[in-house]
Amino acid sequence: MAVNKNALIRYKTLDKCFSNQFRNYYIDDLINECSIVLKELYGEDTSVSRRQILYDMEFMESDAGYEAPIIGIKDGRKKFYRYEDPNFTIQNKPLNQEEQLALENTLELLSRMKGIPGIDAIENIEAKLNEVKDNKGNQKLISFEESEFLIGLEHLTPLYNFIKNNQTIKIVYQSFKTENEQEFCISPYHLKQFNKRWFLFGWNHKDQYLQNLALDRIQGIEINKETYIPTEVDFDEYFEDIIGVTNNIENKLVSVRIELSDHIIPYIKSKPIHGSQKIAENRLQIKVKLNYELESLILSYGENMKVIEPIELVQRLKERIEKLQDLY
């Protein structure tokens, strides 16, 4: 029997509850946990019945499910549930025949889509799926540059759905620059990943500007009743003129000329730092807006990059290098 998306979400949520040996989850707690996850996903209250949870548990215990060792432990008149084996998790179960076939069909579909404009990441997705399909639990075949410890990823799916559904939200935010939490009313527009961090772009209702917020600094999100303000911003164009996520609309494009060390030239050619990049002999030229991320990128190459112009950028880098020298 095919498993729908909501069912998979409930199974995963129940799995986390049953795996937690330090808290007792009664049936009402399980219902509540599943309801919270579904609400975060869809941005609206989604009820889960007692009967549904009991049916889910029965399926998880079955041979057709995950053969999960769920036990009920009496506590007075009530009963709480957990795994008899504290090391069990459905995440470690191998794919069944139906899931294996579905994955192979997905891979076949993805292979047909290669080369179509707008889906350049298809090879990366296919490689990840192949890793799941081909690895039989032995040696890991491929690693991806993703941090399992990254904070804020739990906000990614809810924010995606708030954007998709044009819902205004209130965000409780703790900036690195301030000690106190702040609250923002935001019409969310776009999610972008940069340097392994995720950022939300949206309209700040109070201060009337396009704001970006790091997901790892978000402390809480809830739906706001204020009217959603749509945007005409083309985010492909928005990011064309910058490196990173900081785009001061008042800043103008400037030509940045950089002297490169000989041994780094092949690396920069194979991994351009910006779409406007041009290299002639040992000189790199890009046309971008100046921002903090550009400075940090240049400094990350150390003695292998020397900025020639503009003088404004040269001075800014000197200031940061002097501060760095003071630390050592």
C-alpha cells in the first residue's frame, strides 16, 4: 500500500517520540506532537485523531511497516509508549521493495531531465538518491558538504509554505549584534542558502524595507493577521550584482581589480567567484556591489589575492587586517 506524505511525517515524528528514553509520551502527547509538526508544515491547524495514531503505531509495528518494537508501559490508569530497544529507529531500516522501485523510477525521471535550463542542481540530487539506492549498508560512497549540526533548519519547511501561501508572519529574532530579542512583522518572499547558512528575505512592515534574516537566529515564528504585501523583486536579478546576501540598493556596481598569485589562477578559473569574472594574465576583474561578504571572501584567500581597486575596498581590507594583527 502506498504511503502518503502526511503519514510519513507522522511516522517520523512518532519515531522521535518512541526513541526518547527520557520522556514519557502518552497517547495525547503523541497526538499533540504530530499536530504541531503538521501545523508547522502547512501553516494551519491540522488535527490528528487518536484512532489515526493507534493505526500508525500498528502499521509501524507490522512487517509491511518498520517492524518497530513499540511497547506500552502502564502508569496508573494511563499508558505511555516507547521503543523496547533504545537504539531502534525507523531511519536505519533498509528500503522495502515498493520504496526501492519508487526510488529507481525517480532516478530514471531525473536522468531524462538533465540539461534542461533552470534545473542545474539535478546531478546533485541524482547523486544523493543513487547513494541511498546503491549503498548496501557497507562503505559510504560519497559525502556532501552539509552540516548535520546546522541550527535553524527546522524553520525551512514552514517558511517555504508561508511564502508559497502568501502568509504574513511574526518572527522573534536574536541578532548577533543585540542582546535583546526583536520582533518583526514580515511578508516572506525568498529563501537563499549561502556559505552553509540559510537566509529569509521579506518585507519588513514596520520599517518598510526588504530585510534578510538568518534562519539560525530565528527564535520563533507564528502567523500574523496583517495583510500580506506582495513583491515584484526578481531575486535572480537581485543576487546578480552581489556576492553573498547583503544587497544595499543604494550602492552602485563597481569594477574590482585583483592581483592573483600564479598558483591560485587555475583554481579561480575552475571555480569563479562571480559571474562577471574576467581573468587576463594575473589580474582578476569582477563587477559587483561592495559588501561584507566580498571582503570576507577576498581575505579568505590570504596572500594569494591583492586588491588593486577600488581604493574604498583597499582601505576597508586594510582596516580589517590591522584589527586582525592586533589580535596576534
